[in-house]
Amino acid sequence: MKFEKKDLLDLKSLSVDEINLILDTAKSFHEILERPIKKVPTLRGKTVANLFFEPSTRTKLSFELSVKRLNADLINFSSSTSSVLKGESLIDTARNIMSMKVDALIVRHSSAGAAHILARELPISVINAGDGAHEHPTQGLLDLYSIKEKKGKIASLNVAIIGDIMHSRVARSDIWGLSKLGAKVKVCGPPTLIPKDIEKMGVKVTYFIEEALSGCDVVIMLRLQRERQKTAFISTIEEYREFFALSEEKLKLAKPDAIIMHPGPVNRGVELPVALADSSRSIILEQVTNGIAVRMAVIYLLLT
Amino acid sequence: MAILIKKGKLVDPASGCEDILDILIEGEIIKKISENIKVKGAKVIDADGRIVIPGLVDMHTHLRQPGREDEETIQSGTLAAAKGGFTTVCCMPNTVPCIDNPVVVSYIFCEAMKNAKVEVFPIGAISVARKGKRLSEMGRLKKAGVVGFSDDGRWVVNSQLMRRAFEYAKMLNIPVISHCEDPFLSEDGVMNEGYYSTILGLSGIPGEAEKVAVFRDISLLELTNSRLHIAHLSCRDSLELVKKAKKENLRVTSEVTPHHLTLSDEAVKSFDTNTKVNPPLRSREDVQALKMGLKEGVIDVIATDHAPHSKEEKELEYPEAASGVIGLETALSLVVKEIVEPGLLTLKEAIARLTINPSRILGIDRGEIKEGGIANVAIVNLSKKWCVEEKDFLSLSKNSPFIGWTLPAKVEFTIFKGKVVYKD
């Protein structure tokens, strides 16, 4: 099977076959990462541009390494200020970089839809590396990959996604991906951070972490996006922690072999106590490794 | 030269007329309406198979002059109006400077006299600089020629100030037009709050932002017994409030835009910034409710909220892009497609909401075809399909969500004060 889409913009529009193709391809790249020489010549001569309009450490480095492992050339563009303030629009910036004859753009932006707009305007491949609160498809894919690796399957697993659902692009990509592959998803957070009509995405909603954890196979903790708290979605961090942070005690409600995941960066001690983040239940660092394999797969499938 | 319109079907909601008649125009005036008029030396327009309607009246237009002449001018905006069959447009006060004093009103009349293709009536601001702090000189604005008051784009948050505006407007006998939106509830929102805002990760504006504002304004209307016109209604709940107020014989009227009647928030899926409007496109249920409101007469007027924006303001990320779409050149066609063709309203009823209804609300002697009246007429080929193309817009701005659509009803002639100002 060949990957027919020009871009990877979201998980909502991917078919089950397309998701499985990416996950299977990632598996073969994962093996490469275990070799002494972690590089393949597959994309020699191709050029990829990282366009990051929002601060990022993990995702940017992960994409950068993925591109390099495939032997493609990489250029980096970072801007923490909005393009509007600079006077050059997002589309102009992207057109300029495309004119340097690059084959694909990897775009991270604080506005939902930024990658979609570029994909519509430009003939080259666009990979969404996170757009506002919309989607973060490669994170969603690497979460699927990680769960499948640990649990051997996705279908019929109980997954709890806990925290700031409202502002989380990871939550949205995870929900689409997990639902498509047959998992049962519960989302949990304070009512102020649960967006309207989210049940229509096929998830169950609860405001009580105990209920979310009960009998679950996978716990995905989300980062409380403190930078978005200007209009007081929560009262205090301390109260939030009391109600919505994971703890050893609460985790007992989950299945004994339940795994803990987090898309990072972790607010250590806010949503997740340090001890749990570093425990054997946590696969947070494996997620990071898997991210490279998944991103290699995505870039490979789009550029060959 | 006199103009003789032959054999068109005259659809005039004010008189109820719906017959094939000839219309003779001499000078600025409609001289005669009857069967089979014969006159020598007149320019004859064969309107056989066409409808002949009063020139349309848009009570909610943004002409952007003074201040943003790169987006629209009185000239370009009225050209676009003529193409859409409009012969009267009422321009909203959110210009730079704002229409909050008689000098700006005079400037607009003066520019219109020089450059406008059709008639322009200004709407004056309720508060100075539309800041909601101090009443504008409403009396002097009325004397200068405004036909309504509005802080359009902004709701007057201060209830006491709004009460006083209602009281002044009562003395002046012109309506207060309210843009109903609680700014705290709409906050950073860029689209309707619901399933689509959730999956798209865009901040939502709940319908309640409109509803609570409508409720407050109707309450003040009751207190003052003044006149309230609610601009661009967008959701079902506020419609219910208007319905109730009308039952109680309060002097409230309301309008809806063609885009709120046509598109729902699902359209935002494309992240096309031409779907970004304020109030936002609402749910399908809301769209259906608006159509019913129009049918039941809860909504009196269809107004365009023609809001030109430059490419610089629209070719941006969705949250950053300006709100608003142009509408003058597509309004009639959309109404025919969405309202008349499905049988929701008869043609005559629909035309009433684009002509005589807004004229009566504003107290202007327009929107009808009568002997001795001003010769403002549009001739429309209802069955002629046309494709909306960016290059064909006469508006200086091209921000339409309907580009690429094929629509019915082509305006073939627009006659303003006895002169052909648009010909297809």
C-alpha cells in the first residue's frame, strides 16, 4: 500500500489503513534506531524545512533527527513572535522558504489551521507538528505506536485522557486515533477545561479522576497549560492538583498493568508527581524514542 | 431620456402588485405604471420573462470610507450595491474617524454626491468613538441626516448609557440598532462554540453571548418604550426572545444576513477565513431556526452586513484574520436560492424583507414602486444562473465565502433615480 495523501495534517481525516501503514513503517524504522549506525540513505537529496512559530524543544529536535536519520537535508526556521507582528504573513514566509526548493514543510504554529492553510496554498508536502489546540498528528501516532508496542493491540483497550482537554491538540489527535482503532476513551478534567460537545467525538466525559481511572489500561496525563490560564479556567494550581493530579493511591483504581503516558513537557509535581513520572509504570521516555521512528515513517511515506 | 420597461413582472410588496405591467420613468420619477404603455422617444428595456422589483435597500453596509479606502470606498461600495440590485445602502459608523459627529455625516453625503452610484444613508454612532462611555450628539446627528444609531461591531455594555440612547432615539423617532454580543462571553472566540469549535481547536463564542445581550436590550426597550432593531441575529434562542417581545407589542425589529441563512459552523472546517464572521456562523439547527423566524415574521429584514476586508487582513491564520464577508453582490441570489426556491417565502415576501421592511424601520420613503415615487428599480432574471468569481466582484475587497458557487437570479439592470447605474 502506498500513502496517497500529500500532507499529514490531522488524524481525523486518516483511514484505519493509513494509520496502520504509518505504524508498520515506523516499526521498521524503530529497528534502525537500535543499530550502531542509525541512518539510512532513503531520502538523500531531499530537503525538509522545519518551520516553528511556537517554542518547542522535543518536537523540533525529534523532527530534526528524523529528517537526518533519513539522510535528507534540513533547514530550520524559528520565530517566537507572531508573523503578523513582524509584518510578513505565515503564507509569505512559507512561500519564501518553498522557493528555496524544499520538498516538505514541518509546521508548528500557535493558531489552529495554520498547517491546513499552508497545505492548501502550497504544492509541497506539509506536516503538521501541532497547530494551536487543533491537532498534533505525529504525537497522536506515536502514542498509538507506544500503546500498541506495550499492549500488543489498541482495540478494546480502556484509555483515560486526563487534564486540560480544552487546550490540548494531543487530546484531539489521540481521541481520533484511538477511536478509529477501536479503543474506548474517557476524558477527564474540570468542566471549564472540557470543550463543548466533545461526547460527539465518541468519548465519555467525567469530572472525577477516580471514575476515569477505574479499570483503565492506559492513562494519558496532559500538561496543564498554565500559559493559557489568563481567564481563570481553574482557581489555583493547588486545588487542581488535589482534584486532577495522578497519585499512587488513585492509580490503584486502574488495571495493575496500566501504563502512564504524557506528551511532555511534564509540569513535574502538578499533574504528575515526580515519583510516578519516573516509575516503571511510566513510558514517557519510550514515547520520545518512538516519536523518532514514527516521524521518520511519516516523512518517508510523504516523500517517496 | 425617459425609460420604458416593457412586459416585466412587477413584484412590489408594498402595494402587493404581482402583474405583468409596463413602467414609464421620466426624470427621477416613475411616471406611469400600466399595461401596454406606448410612448415615443423613450429608451425601451424589454423585461419580458424578468421580474421588476423596487431597488433593494440594505440597512447594514460597511463602506469603509473614511479611513480604509484600500478596502472599499463610497464609490466602489455603491458600484457593488448597484450590481446586486441595491439602490439604497445604510453605512455603519465604524469608519475612521467614526460617524459620531455631524462633520463626518456631511463628509459622507458630500462624497456620495460626487461618487456614489446609489443612495447612501449614514447610521450614526450611539457613543463617542463607539467607546460606550459617552452619548454622541444624537440630535445633531439626526439633523445632519443619519437614519439610525448603532455602535455596530460593539455592544453598548453600560446599560445606563444604552437606556439613555433609547430615550433620545425615542425623541428623534429613529431606531437604535444593536449589535448584540456580550464581550465577556465572546472573549477570544473566533467561531460558534460547539462540536466544530471543539474538533477544530478554535475558541468558541456561545450563542448565549448574543442571547443575554438581546435580553438586556429588550428589557431596556420595555423600560423606555423606544425602538430597537437587532442587527444580524444568529441563533435560535435570541430569536425566541424577539418573538416574545413582538407578542408583547414592543417596538422591536430584527435582521438576518444571507450568509447566516446559508452557511453553518461546519463550513469553518476548511479553515477558510472567509467563513469568519461576527456573529459567527452558527449550528445547522440555528440556521433552520433563522429560516423559520424569517417565515414567521420574527425577522423583518435581510441585510448584508457587507464587510470588505483586504487580503492582508484575511490571508492570515484563522484566529488572526478579520471578521466579515462582502455581501452586496450575492445577497439577492442567495435569498432566491435559500429562501424562495425551497418555498420558505414567496418571492414577494422575500423582496419585502429586502425593500419596504427596512425602509419602514428607518422611516425612509424607499423600497417601493409607485406612480410619482422615485424611480429606483431592479430588473432581475430569476432563472439565469451565474458563477460567483473573484474577478467579477466590483467591491474593492474579495472576501466572499461563496466564490465558486453557482447561484440563480442575475440582476440585469439597476435603475437609480431614473438612470441605469448597472447593466449586466
